[in-house]
Amino acid sequence: MLSISADKIDSLFESIASSYNLYLPVDNESGKAECEQWEKGKKLSSALKTVRSAKDFFFPKVENLVNYKREGKSITVVDPRKDLGDFVIFGVRGCDAASFAIIDDVYLKMDPVDSYYKNRRDHGTVVTLACTEPAQTCFCSTYNIDATNPKGDVTSWCADGKYFFQANTDKGNALIEKIKGLLSESDDKAVEAQKKEVSEKIEKLPFAHLDLSKFQGKDMLKIFNSKIWSRVSETCLGCGTCTYVCPTCMCFDVRDFDTGDGIRQVRCWDSCMFNDFTQMAAENPRHTQKERSRQRFMHKLMYYPMAHNDVFSCVGCGRCLESCPVNMNIVKVIKAVNETDDI
């Protein structure tokens, strides 16, 4: 296994940045971590996770899709996309790395392929960083995600005063080859010891093993018609915070803007918690916050896995638990389903 001393990590970042645009978690003014482009002086955050996931790099909040230029009666279609340089995202946690595969299933493996998303995925190299101090709100192990050995183009660990690296894909091998001169061969004893220690911590987390046995296709209508939804949704504000911090939410709206000499068409994140989500000419198909809340959690726990080989559309990152202003979250829904007697 290849490694570098932790006190030389800035030299490694400088080397990566000479060939790629490098992004990594950096503490902001409020002390929370956000991904920023690396430059000398910026330090890798020690925070467990960023406020928003690294999904932003592949599925941005706002994206210009196409422009229409008008000259008299002539209309020209303009593709606004520019050449995208190769980039590296360093320090992605296992939960966020697992979310990429979930979005890939929709945007890359279904017809038609989303060319905007694919372009970013093709140019991006993901370097994951194993967790060492999981939070009480983490429950990635519920979905069989190993935070001690996260997937990515390159997996890294910080243990015993060193950063260790393991390439997993062709893109990962290409990155390691560029920085190999700064790395040294090391045994993996420190990494294996850390894996064991952190795994024991994860086992003790309050939501480490949530029971998902009721969330199977045969119980879909029972859960849909359950009495729990009125209770779990009664405090929901419909603010959409849970959607905007979620690594796996991928719904969007498309809007057209008059530029004076044509039209600029953009897509932007949308939320099933908003009262105008999927609104049609006549009305919104879901009139109440109860219906909108049910849609969100049924999709993550029932509809998506039924359509995607039993993979849940949640990675247990805990962001919704930490961010919801009224403490409504997916863990409460799972527990409510398990505790009700009508399913």
C-alpha cells in the first residue's frame, strides 16, 4: 500500500493540482465544511462530512441546458456547454461515494443517458477518505455501506500519522501514477487496525442496524395506506432542506428565461416537499404536506428499491437528521413503520 506522511499532505495536493482541478472539504467561516477548489493555504477539514454532498460536482444546483438565439424570424439553438477539465474530489466519505452509484443508475444506465451528468462523471476522479469518528446521526451500515473501506476511484485512509492510498479504477490508477513520486510503500497494519477500531464504533451507533424488513414490494400498499403518515408529517414545513442536503435526491425542474434576444433554458434542483412539485396545468397532484411527505419517503424506501434491484435511495449520511428544523427525518419514518400494527 502506498502512503505519505500526514504533514506532507499539502505537497500531495500541490502535485495533484498541477494536473487536475482539485477540490476538497475546507472549513468555512461558521466552522462547517464545504468543498472548495484547493489553493495554497487551504487546509483539509477534519469535519466528518460537508454540509452538502459532493453530488454537486456531477449534478449542480443550477445548470444551463440550452440557449435559443433569436434574430428576426430566425432561431439558432446554442449548446452552452464548455470543455470540462479533469478534476479530483478528495476526501469524499463512504456514504457520499455510495450515492453516486444510485444517481448513476438513473442518469447513466437508463435510456436516454444524461449527457450533462455523464460529462462530469467522465472527467471527475473521486478520492474517498475512510471515516474515523462516525457521528451519532450516521446509519450508513444499515445499507451495508462500509465507512471504513469506502468505494471510489481511489480509497484513502488517515492512520498512524500517514495517508494511505489504494487505487480501485483506471482513473484511480492514472491519478496514483501522477503522484507516485511522493508516495512510499507501506504495510497496511495501521489501516487494518483502524478499520477494526472504527467498525466497533459503528456497531455501537444508535441507528446502526435499522430494521428495513417491512420495506419490500409486497407491503407497498400497506405502507402507503398506513395511518402513520398523518402523524409523522404533521410538523413538516415543506421547506425542502432535507432534499437539498440529501446525496441521493436527483429531481429537477426546467425553467425558461427571456434574455432579450432569445431564451435561456436551465434545470435546477427541485423537491417533492414543495407544493408546486410536478404541478400540471390543472393543479398539483399532491394537495397536502402529508401526501408530499409520503411521496418522499415511499420513493426512498419503496419505489426506488423496487425499480433498482432492492437498492434503497438513502445512504445513511444523517444530514437530514441534523438539518431538519422540526426533526422530521427518514429514521423516524422507518421506526414508525416498524412500530405500527397496520402493516
